[in-house]
Amino acid sequence: MNSFADRVNRRAFLGQSACGLGSLALASLLDPGLLRGGDGGKVQRWKGVINPLHRAPKVKRVIWLYMAGGPSHLETFDYKPTLAKMSGKPMPESITKGQPIAQLQGAKLNCLAPQHDFKKCGKSGQEISSIFPRLAEVADDLAIVRSLHTNAINHDPAHTLMNTGTTISGRPSAGSWVWYGLGSDCENLPGFIVLTSTGASGQQQPIAQRQWHSGFLPGSFQGVHFHSKGDPVLYVKSPDGVSADKQRDIVDASQTLNQLFNERVDDPEIATRISQYEMAFRMQSSVPGLMDLSSESKETLDLYGTKGGDGSFAANCLLARRLAERGVRFIQLYHRDWDHHGGIKNDIQKVAKEVDQAMAALLKDLKRRGLLDSTLVIWGGEFGRTPMAQGNGRDHHIKGFSMWLAGGGIKGGVTYGATDEFGYNAVEKVTHVNDLHATMLHLLGIDHERLTFPTQGRNFRLTDVAGKVIEGVLA
């Protein structure tokens, strides 16, 4: 029994002890063609479990520009003249009584006017804040959703809901679901890559790595965090004196041993390790090329406003385009600096300047390279901000906020939904985070109700038990 315990872990033992049910569960974890036979342990590219797709896809990949901290819709995409007129006066109690408020509980709730002007932009006349002059140039590519709402009023659970479809920690992230469902078009890079940057004003909420975790999906579908400065991946370079051929020999030997062991214990964790070793080896040759911007023209670097390698959001947007070109399925860019409890007028203008040029450049660059039609770009944070003042800032707000979408399958130049005249409640075409996820999967060719994974006695999905496609933003 001790020898058996050395050879098999608890998960594999339980899986094998369930007779046919265990085999069925394992089959749902691993594509039967995942491992090639007789080629030194090399691993095939994961092709996804949704094959064929549920519907004709409009896009191949997602780039999510995640503004961590909760950008204020009232200073970005949802102008409220009534709120401006009521500035300094009490918010109507009929709106706020009994409503969830994060840090303003018991405080005097006075209205705070929008701190920046809005302009009608593009042929469509989209209303966009003056803090985004570059984004205004591509207004006709945007579908602005003004009627989002969420469930969690504090940052961490709100991040968890926005990323995984539920506030319960431990569920797979959206990027992991997409990679698991569709696979990746890239042989030498992970199908889900995360890049992070931080703003200059110091309002930087922490981001937990579980926001890009694979949850109960196999670990090979976890997002990989690329660093914005220095080596993008730790230990991506071989040690001095170790050539690529020697590294290949080491990896092949390890893979062979792992495969022999896996044939005895049939453990999905070992299969994950095999695939990850192979991916790590491939990344040693592909990542340096990804980070080498010498092929980028001065015009392109000026378009984004970066020379690369500086850890900025602009540099990450340029890398996002390069990752899209290489076939990475899901690319998520976090920029932290949007938690404006105080000094919102000046601070939101600073952080907007940090992202405005680069996100507009990303859309322009994707379009001119023929990639925008096959890419879904999403912009937004975990929630919005209150119409009520918190000193000279705004508190967290979950009842109504804004995000925008652009790219393949999206109807550009439209504004979808609305909040009330104070920007407090979403009142027209009310949209939940689960609806956003359902729409994303729909554009990728997936029925959100049919991409599931069995665990803990039931089938789970990204949209949990809700979600409907936002038809009004579809082309």
C-alpha cells in the first residue's frame, strides 16, 4: 500500500476507483490527441473541446483592456446634466435609501457634478469625455454600454466576478475558459497571456493572480503573467553554457520519464506537467522574438507613444498587437490607477492620459493590419463610481457603470443602455457581467450555456446560471 501511495496521488486514486465514471471524467479533461506517441514527449497544440464551434465565429481572439480600480462612468462615458445642476445638493433619498454603499454609509450624500466636459465624437456623435481626445478619433468603432451592473461592491470580489462570472473564488477565469474551449492558434506561446502596468498617481489596488487562474480546469489553461520590464517570463533564458540542443535533451528526458509514470497512474496533473514543460521550452525561443521591437517602425512606436520595454500601458498595448499576430487567444492588460476616492478631477485626467493614446493606437493598428475584424477588444473595470461625493472623489458603485467593446461582430458608433438622470441605477437595457461574458463567447462561436465542465456534482460554466447575449451591440 505504501508503494502504491508513492505512485499515485489522491486525485488519481479517486478517479481510477470510480470505474467507468472516472474514465469519463478524465476524458472530459484531456483531448485524446493531446500527447503524440513516439516523438520524444513533444506535445500537440491544444485544439479546444468545442469542435465544431456552436456557431460561425465573428472573432478569433480577445484583447481585454482591464482598468483596475473602478473607473468613474461619470467622468468617462456617461454624462449627466442633471447631476451637474444638482452638484453640492443632497441626492434624492428615494434613490439611495437602503442601497449598498461601500464607504459612504452614514455620510451626508451630496451630488458631485461630472468633473470633465463631454463632447460628441465621430459621425455617430458618441458622447465621450474630453479626457480621452485620442479615443474620440475612433468613436465610430466603439459600442459603449452604459447600463452595466455587478454584485460585489469591494474590489477583490468584484474583480473575481468580472473575471470568472461569480464572486466565489476558485472558479476558472474567462481567459482560461476561452483557451480550454477553443484552443490556441499559437504553437510557441500560451493561449492566455496577462500583462500589467501601474499608473503614476498611486491609487493602485492589488490584483490577485487568481484573477487569471484556471480554477478547476486543468492547470495548463492558467493565464501566464508576462512582466513588462526585464525578462517577461522568469528563467526564460537558458543558463550560461546550456545550448538549445542540450535544453531539448533535458526536456525530452524529463518528458519521457513523466510519460512512463503517467502510463502507470493516469494522472491529469502529470499530463499538465508534460504539456507545460514543452511549452516552457518553446517559449525560450519565441519570447525573445516577441519582445524584440527592432522590426517595428518609428511611426508605429510613435503611434503608441512608447519605445517598448518601459513597463507602461502603451508598451503593453503594442505587445498585445504582437501577441494577437502570433495567434494568442486571450490577452488581458491590467492598468491599475482608477480607485479615485479623492482628487478625482486631476487624478482621472492623469490616468486617462496614460491609456488614451495607446488604446486608440491599438484599435487603429489592428484595423490597418486587418486584425480588428477578427479581434474583440473590451475596455472597462470591475465597477463604477458613485454620483455622490466622497470629499472630492467618488465611492465604489455597482448599480450602473460603463464599458466599451470594439472589433469583429460589434456595431460601432452605438450607445447601448442608460442609467438614470443621476447615473445611479441602470434603467434601460440593464446588462449584467454575465451578459458581457455570454456576448464574448457568442462572438467567438460558443454558446455560453454549452461550454461547461463537470465538477462538484454539476456542470459549471463561465456565466454560472445566468447570462444573455447583448444583441444590441452586435453588427
